[in-house]
Amino acid sequence: MAEFNFALVDWSRAQFALTALYHWIFVPLTLGLSFIIAFMHTIYYKTGDVKWKNMTKFWMKLFGINFAIGVATGIILEFQFGTNWSNYSWFVGDIFGAPLAIEGILAFFIESTFIAVMFFGWERVSKRFHMLSSWFVAFGSNLSALWILVANAWMQNPVGMKFNPDTARNEMVNFFEIALSSTAIHKFLHTVSEAYVIGALFVIAISSWYLLRKRHLEFAKRSILIASIFGLLSSGFVVLTGDGSAYYVAQTQPMKLAAMEGLYDGETNADLVAVGIITGKDNDKKVIGIKIPSMLSWLANKDVNAFVPGINDIVDGNEEHGILSTEARMQKGKISINALADYIKAKRENNSELAVEKLVEFESNYEHFGYGYFENKEEVIPNVPLTFYSFHIMVSLGLFFIVLFLWVLVVSLKGKLENKKLLLKISVWSILLGYIASMLGWVVAEVGRQPWTIQDILPVTVATSNLGVGTVQTTFFIFLALFTVLLIAEIKIMFTQIKVGPEEGGKNV
């Protein structure tokens, strides 16, 4: 088997993770704030009240600052597939590139076209068209996210494709199976609803800051009312889509689910960990804490009596439940890899009989193809503590946001917000918790599926480009410096604009 440069793999992972996490600082705010702006713009269109116009314009300015820097980090992120992950791009570029191309040609085109109208169309186009431009920007932003998340979902659950042994590449055979897979739909809905929560927390945080300083009181109260309703509805949707996502993770990525729950040994009537810690060492690890009886079996299979495989079942196999051991899959994967090499050689030598024989052997073992690159069965186990704690902290914060939005909404409707100093202070700092929860969600999604670039087909170790480690290290620190400067610049510009505050006064139109 090939010798892998694990330093290159780790630094390539680190660089991609760095870029993705910095990019995700900007994306959820763009997705969530765009709809809040559209709601406010619609109220202004319906009422003609200049106060709603001033609110819309203020949040638009903050949206614009965030959008511009988000685009810069996003472009760098997509380029890295070609620079750092060229083997991956070669192997699945025909499939993975399609949704990204649609995102650039269709979604980003809509978004970037109408954002100009949204910002500069005041008094230049009709009020109706201007209001609609805000909605087009919101839908364009979310449509852009759709295609990127479709691409990511395909890596988690590769469907709608067939491997071409003559080119050694995966090729798309059913676009709609990829775009409309259950994994893609639930990933998109869960991710964007989580982004809406961040948008709502952002508006509430800034508005609460104004109330604490007794500035722009009416503006702040109106903004909080809109954001708390939007945030509460979005939080409820996060819970619903999270349930669906867990089900499809159980069906397609059982190791990830086991890591999320710290489930080392499979169980029937498996309990769901509400609060817990991982204890023990080596082969005697387990989770102790508060558990909800049989709930994990229900989430994973919609049956409280169902068996949920644990980490040891997946690694060592479980004959009773028809689970093939990782070592057996490694052997079949090696057969598949060698058969592919023999097939290509036979084709080159015009040995058609041997080529047919090797092609049959390759295809019959292809579902285990990626396992053939492993030398140790433990390689298929992700970082369990990181996945487990990230998942449970994320869920706890999600429940906190529901309580916060409900609390803020009730107090807001009673007209007593400016008197609730503790609530306002909690609201100001909760935006940081929103970003933490969002980042932890991506940690669960990406760390939990390791060591796979494409689930069961392509490990990360064979997906990298043939680069020197020093090259990746150098660009890592360049990007770290660049992104940090951009983030500091955004925060500084944002704070400056927030201190200036919204416009006040004007005539109703």
C-alpha cells in the first residue's frame, strides 16, 4: 500500500478547517440578517412609516459589511479544493463541481445583482421593486447556501453516481438524487435555521446594547420584537430538523452517531445521553450521566426497541446484527483496489477476458473500496471526546436559545424590556454563544465523519495534493494572518457603525 505523508494531511486539514471556520463567522449572519431586513423592509413598504425605513437601512449597512468580507473568505475556501485537495477533486470533480458551479452561476448571480438594488435603490426604483430586491437578496443568499450544502451532504452520503474504472473517477448519473437526497435536504434546513438563530441573536444583542445605554429606544424595541419572533420560530425549526438529521446520520454514518453519543457497545433500547461524561480507558470506555431511556433507538430507527451499533460493533463486527468488521471491510477494499489496478493493466494490454474478470471483482467489492487504504482498524474511529462534547454543548446551547427568545419576547410584549438589566446583559453576550454553538455543529459534522473525505469511498489520507508540507504550513499562517486582519477590520467597522446608530427623523412616505 502507499505511504502517506501524515504531516501533509494534518496541515491540509488544518488549513481547510481554518478557512472554513473563519468563513462561517460571516455566512450565518448573512443568511439570518437578510431575512430580518426583508421583513422590516416589507413593513416599511406596507406602512410607509419612516421609522421602519431607518431600521431597514441600519441593518442593511451591517449586512453589507459582513457580506463583503464573507465573499472574500468563501472564494479562498473553494480554491483550496484545487490547491490542497487535487486528488479529491480529480476523483469526484464531475459530481462535486456541479453544485458549486450552480451556486456561482445562479445563486450568487441573483444575490450580487439585487444587493446593488437593495443598497442603492432608495428613491431610484419603485418602492415595491426595492422591497422585492431585499427578498431576492435573502433568497439568493440562502440558495447559495443550498448548493454548497448539497455538495457537502454528498460527501457525507455519496449517491447518484457511478465509478468509471476506465477514468478512475466517479461520475454523476442522477443529479436530482444528489440535490434532493434526504441528507442534503435535512442538512440544508438544519444549517440555515441555525443561521437564522444567529441573525436573530445579533439583532437582539445590538438592540439590547442600545437599551442598556438608553439610546434609540423605540428602534431597539421594534428590532428586538421582530428578532425574538424570528429567532423563536427558527429555534423550533432547528430542533425539528435536528431530529431528522440524526435519523439519516444513523442510517448512513453509524460511526458518527456512536461518537456523538459516546456509544462504545451497541444496545437495543439505547438511551440518549442528556448530560454526561466519558469515563474509562482503552477498551473500557463508557458514558455516565443523565440519560433518556430508549430515546436513541427512537431517534436512530424510529423504534424504541431497535439496536443501535456502537463503536466496538462497527470496528470488530457484530454477526448477530449483520455488521461486517472493519478488518473484513479492509480486506475487501484491498481486493477492490488491486482489482482496479489489474483491470487498467489488462485493458492496456488488450487482455479483454482478464479485464472483464477484474472488473467484476472490483465492482463486487467497491462498497468497501475506501477501507482498502487503512492499515489499522482503529483508523476508522473519529475523535470521540471532541465529537461527543461538541454535540452535547451545542444541544444545550440550542435549548438555552429557545428559553432566551421566549423570555425576551414575553418581556418585550409586556413593554418592560428597558427595565430588565440582567436579561439585556445576557442578550448582549448571547451572540458569542450563538457562534460557539454554530461552530460546534460543524465540528460534529466534520470531525465526526473522519477519517473520510467521502464516506466509505475516499479517506482523507489519499485526497490531498502532492505538495510539500512547508508550502501548506506557510500558506496556513498567511491565511491565519489575513483572516484575522479581516475579522478585526469587520469588528472595528461594525462597532463604529453601531456607535453611530440608526438615522432618526425624516418624513413618512
